[in-house]
Amino acid sequence: TGGMSLHPSTLHCIKLTTHPNQTGVDPVPLKWGAKDPKERGPVIATVSAPGRRNAIGAHSGTYSVYRALALAKSGLDRHFRPDFTNTLPGDIFLEGPMPAWTDPDRIVSLDPWGHQAQGIFAEELASGALDLRPTVAVTRSHLDIPEVKQAIAQGRVRQDGKVISAKGHVVVTKAAVEPVWHLPGVARRLGTSEMALRRALHEETAGMYPELVTRPDLKLFLPPINGVTVYMIGDVSSIPDPSKPLTVRLHDESGDSDIFGSDQSSCRASLLYGIEECVRAAQAGGAGLVVYTRQEGNALGEVGKFMVYNARRRTGDSVEGYFKEAARVAGLADLRLHELSPDVLHWLGITKIDRFVSESETKYEAIVAAGIEVVERVGLPKDRVPPTAHVETEAQAGQRLEKRRSTESGLLEKRRSAESMTLAMDAKRAREAAEDATSGPDPLAGDRPRYTKLASHPARSSADPVPLRWGAPDAAHRGPVVATLTQPHLRNAIGCHSGPNAIHRAVAVAKGLLRPGRPFNLAGTQPMVSIGPHPSWADPAKIVSLDPWGARAATAFPEVAAKAALQPSIAVSKATLTIPEITEALAAGRLKADGVLLTDKGVVSGVKVAVEPVWHLPGVARRFGLTEHALRQSLFEQTGGMYPELITRTDLEVFLPPIGGCTIYIFGDPDTLPDESKQLTVRVHDECNGSDVFGSDICTCRPYLFHGIEECVAAAQAGGAGVIVYNRKEGRALGEVTKFMVYNARKRQEGGDTAAEYFKRTESVAGVQDMRFQELMPDPLHWLGITRIHRFVSMSNMKYDAVTASGIVIDERVDIPEELIPCDAHVEIDAKVFAGYFAGSKKQKTAEELKGTVGRQLK
């Protein structure tokens, strides 16, 4: 066990990864910044040969958790090696290398060779000497964006048949990039020490990866956060050429705006304006880039963002309170890592940006500080700002003005590091070390003694956990989930709140901007609409993957709240959405304005709920037909050693996995959801960012999602309600890098992208056809008190089976209308119907007929 104590209830001894004699005993050499990729060496974060690993963490970021489930449940071969045939970018992308690829300070947060790894090390892969995964994938796509078609009709952009196809689609090359952090370089970029960064990443995530502090010899970290997607419009070869026009939009994810059109925010409007500007640059002989970074809600996460929304609403939603309330609730109004944003631009060889479509001072400063010239900055025109988003835009304008004045007067501290806070933190840690010298010296301490407490010892963390009885009849008997950091001895859960965004909070602590362990200030953040409790909340078998009392953490447990910091894992807010597909349905007469739920301007009102995953491990194991031990072991081993407490603390039954959760949109009265006499329409939708946000026509995801919303609005207007459950399971929970490689393999295979080979190519690259595993999917429906669904807007047999097996009755299933299927998505639909998906009025093709359904070529 590598010197770690096991809790008395732990029956099995598992090798922990925190010591060199257990893992990484002979890591593959890696020299960051070396000029030759062979000399540089590959990034090895696979788990098939632990002794060869040279990185902390695991591939696919948050989706390594889903892979662990796949291995535990399906018997997937633990030694599976992908077939990388036809997955390389090839001639659709830059050949490289760019000068920045060999500069260890230019690129510190991604692997510049990550898209070529399977080619560079092909011999080693073929011989079995290495087991590696690409961390970057590049493919091509056609984007069917309703607002771009409106821009064509209004004459703002030109349909040239090349950049914008004859069908009005934007033709792009796109790259999915997973984060790979070179810790010394990231620390320098952030203006902190590597030691401080490692400690914060370990401590502020409740000990997610102990190797961060026990293995200073491993310099790479694959943080379990989602990365970046780059959409390249126009001639890709012109991107590094400073003589060719280049427009760039750096955009940070905002799911409720980018996907659902929340009119509280200008995010989607800014994204679309950036795309238009990129199209113009491409049509002028250059290129345009949209860099889409997963930093939801200013990296506060969606639960945090919705709580801030509630606090602002309760204080009048003013310009003055816009940033003030966010900082009061979360400690900082913004946790985004703009310092790392230039890396992807350096990867593309960019030295000059002609038009930078952003008014953000921090983004601009980061790019200029990285040595990239910005000729012109372009902001969102005032007539493009949603009417109800002016509070946001005016607050941001005021912040920019204040920042510029501070810069000009020399008052802005470039690094924003508070030395006094750092000294205070060190003094506090030294006192803790003196009190607990038995934990041993920190191997990172080079300049002064330092002690780090590993969370896997009962004497160090969760020594006196708050009692928690999953499925108890009421809140008082159940007890709260305690996963905050201020009173570690009271913690009764493995992991921490905010999922992947805990990494961003850790970085803020390392930079001296945020007090360690700072809990949320919950005043004014409580739900805007009351939901529950429902009988299912007290049924330990009905809900196992979320905390049914998670929205009431601030009020339901007053006795515990008096001694421990509690944090909600669910936030309930109000939503007003402007969605082009709903506006079109209104214009076509399929929907009618009622002035309340749907206005004559096409604005839809509803309730939105952000839910973080909270897993009751015994219940999750039973749901998957596993032993709890098998589940814990797979979660630990297949994530590269995440949270050793999964093994050492079997007395702790609750786990907060660092994965995305779900967002629920409710149209109509939430109180009617448990009433079986009232019409209820439901769509459960799994994330597909390329389609949901950008309209990629290779799948039916966006059109089916918004058809579902239309059906939900109609049900609500008929006196019932509609529910959309949006799950963060990108690319069937394989992640975007794997998804893009599958696209390339499908498009380049002999015979083309046929429906007959649709699932096979996924399985050859990923090892499985699908990692979503819908067994946990019904839990949000049970949390809402749903027992009957009248119209279920889904063709998935797996979702239908999971919902009905959980005890919810489904009266009618609704397939996607034929006219909504994009031309390149018939491959998907025909393959799924043949595999057993609900066909509705669609004809199920024979195996021979499937060969005739062929998608568009990659070029």
C-alpha cells in the first residue's frame, strides 16, 4: 500500500500510485521543448503499463471516469489498444512543426505533438513497446448555424460556395485539444512556484492526485478538465502567414447562452458575431479562428453560476452588483485561466492577429504578453446585444475602463499576486506542520521545510465525518454531504465540489488570489423555485448519482451548518431563452405566443437547474450490477490513481467525481411534474458541443434537441409541462478528441462513411461503441418526482429501457421528423435504427441497404 494506512473496513490491498516503487518506476523519458519529437518523447498517461507512465492523471480528462465504468461494467479488455488507422489529420491540417513547438515557455498547457503521436511513434505502437493516446485530433466539418443563414439573408455575409457552401453551411477544419500541463512552465506562466502550484492542485481538490506532491520527478499533469476546440474557417495554411488576414475570437463556454440562448448573457451573440468576422477574413483570402474553451461560468461551474444569478436577482441585478455579487458568493468573480490561452495560438504558428474579436482586457493582455501582435480589437456592436443582457455588457465595459485606467497609472500589478497572503499561508501551513510532524517532510520543499497531509489517512481527513444515511426519510435523518475543505475532519465524502472547476479554484489559490478552502457565501443564492421533496428522495434505490437535498444545503441542515461549511450541489434559477428554432416555429404557426411562457418575440420562459454529480457508491454499484469493491477499484486504477480514498476509505460511501453534471430546463409549472394526469413531455439529451452549439451536420443532435424544446413548450401551453435533461457526456462520453479521430476513421475508410460501419469504427478506436451507460440517467427525473412521461422525445432504446426499468411509465415515443435530419446525418440515423433504436415512421434498412447510406468525404 505504499506506506498508506487502510481503513479497518477495507478488505483488499491495492497498489497506490504515490510512490516510485509502485508506479512510474521506469517512466518513458520526456524532454519538454526538445526539437525532435522522438527526442522529446511521448506523453504516457495510459494505465496498461504503470511503470512507464511519465505523467500524472489520465487521458480524456473527465471522461476517464466513464472509461472506468465501462471497464467495470462491460468487461472491456483492460489491455485494449486502439486501431489508429486513418485517424491522423493528414493533409487537412498544418504540417508543422511551428517554432513554438520547441520553445518550452511558449507552449506549456498542451502537447504540441499531440495530434501526430500515433504517427510519430507508429513503430513503437505496432511492436507493443508503447501504449499511448493522442491528446489532439483534427477533422473537418460543415456547420449549419441558423443565425449564419439569417446573416446571409440579411446580406451581412456572402455565400461563396467555398467558405460558405451552397447549402449555407460554414466549412471548417476543427481541432479538439486536451490539456497537458508542463507544471514548471505553467507555474512560471502563472507567476507562482511549481511547489505552490502542486500543493494547491492537491489540497484544493481534496487530494485528487497525491502524486502532485509525492512525485516531483513527474513534470506533466493531465488535469481532469475539458480542453479547447478550435474552429478554423478558410485556408488553414494561411494561419501562420502574417501577410494574410487573420481574425480570432477567444470564446469561453456558457452553456445556457451558447446552446439554449439565455438572454441574460451576450455570449452566443458574441460567438456568432465572431464567426461572421471569421468568415469575412476567410473570404478575403485569409482565415478566421474561433477558440472555444471549456471554462463554464467564468470557470465557476454551472452550479456556481446559477447561484450567482440568484444572488444578483435578489439584489436588483444591477450594473454595480454584477461583479460584486459573484465575488461575494464565490470568492472571485472570474477563475478563468487566460494566461494559458495563447498556447493554442502558438501551436498554430500565429504571430499576428489582424482582428481580435473580444473586448476582454485579460485575454488581450495575455496574447500581447505572449508576443503575438494584435492590430485591431473588435467588440460586439451594441445593436447585437440582447436587450436583457445590458447589465452584463455595461458592467464589463465599466470593468474594462477601470482596468485600462489602472494600467495607465501603473497601479495594476501584472501578476496580481499578494505576497502578504502567500506569507500568511506559508505561516499557517508551518504551524499545521509543527502540530502534525508525523506526516513527514514534503519532497517538494527545496527552500524551506514543508509538510503535506495526504487525505487517504483517517487521522488526516474525515476523522470525524458527519453522519450521512443515504435514503433516509427526511433531511434531518439523512444528513448533509460535506465535501468542503474548511473542516476536513468533518468531511463525509470523497472528492470536492465544483467538479472539474476545482482545478481553476486551486490555480487561483496558487496565484494568491483566493484564500485556501474558501467556501461559497450562500446568502441570497437559494433556489428561485422550490422543487420537492418527493417520495423518491427517500428511496435509496431511485436516486444514487445526485444529492436530492443538494439545492437545500444552506437551509435543510441548520445544526451541521453551524459548525461546517456546506455547499449546494444543485442550483435552481429562472431562465428566459431566445432560440432561433423556436422563433421559426412561432413564425411557421407550429407554436403560438401566449405572453407568459412564449412571447411574440419568441422568448421562452422557464426554470433551469444545474446539478453536480454526487455518487452514492453502494447504490451506483448496484445500479450497474457490480460489487462496490469492483467499482471503487476500477475508478481508482483507470483514472491513473485518482483519489486513493476510493480504496483506503471504504467507510466513506459518497463520491463527487470530477465530471460534468447535467442541466435541467423546465417549461411550465414544476409542481405539475409528479401529476400523472397532466401532459408531460421529456427529452434527455447528451452533449454534442459541435452540433448543439455550432450546428455540425454529421449528426442530429441540435435539431433533435430543439425539436424536443418545441414539443416541451407545446405541452406546457396545453396545461402540462416539458423537461429537457442535458447531460455532459460529450461524444458518447468518449470525449471530443476520440470523437474527432472516429470521424476521420469513418470518412477515410474504404467504401467511405457508410451506415454499415458506423459503430465498428467507434469500437476500433475507443474499444466500445458507447460509454454513456444510461443506468444513471433516470435520477434527475426521479428528483423531479416524475412517475409518468406522456411523450418521450428520443429514439434511443438504451434511454427508454433505463427510464422504464426505473419505474417511470412512458406512453409515447417521438422520433425526429425526417425533414430535420441533416444530409450527412443519415449515416447515423440509419445505423441506429438498424441497431434497435425506435424507428417511428422510418423504415429499418437491411444490412445490405446500409452499405448504400454513405456520408460526405472528409475533403
